[in-house]
Amino acid sequence: MRIRATAVFERVIYNCFVTDPSRPERPVLEMDALLRDGDADGPVLLPVPQFMALVGGPAVAEPMLRRLSAQGRVVRHQGVAHLSFPTWQPVADD
């Protein structure tokens, strides 16, 4: 699954959408957001509830989140579970 972030503030993704739904168990982050100092210093974080909505709901997301959590990709930030993207790909300007 390819997720394109369009709004990021202090490492947290506030707006995104799916560009390719294949392989949701392997989410890849594409960055198409204006980034200011501090917005991408460290892993970029997608709130777990937003990830659940992107993949089709809690029942679909639960097994993926268990595996991602075992890999250290689910972290807590400000009391909320987030999917961590330590790396991401910039979207090329067309």
C-alpha cells in the first residue's frame, strides 16, 4: 500500500490518501507535503485510527497492526498509537 501524506506537522501526518491499495501489509509513505523545520525530524507518524480507515476498518487492520507492532512500527505519541515511518519517499514534481 502506498500512502501519500499531504499535511504533516511536527512528525504527525494530518492528511493523507492511498495511491496504491495493493499489499496493505507493507505500507510505504510518499511525502507530498510542505515540510518545515521539525516536521520530519525523526520517524513520521500516522495515527493508527487513520491507518485503520485507509485499509478498510478495524477487522482488516488488526492482523496487520499486530505484525507491524511486533516489528516495532507501532509507537505511542501523545497517548495515541501511531504507525511509524522511519523512511519515506518524496513525490517527484511533475
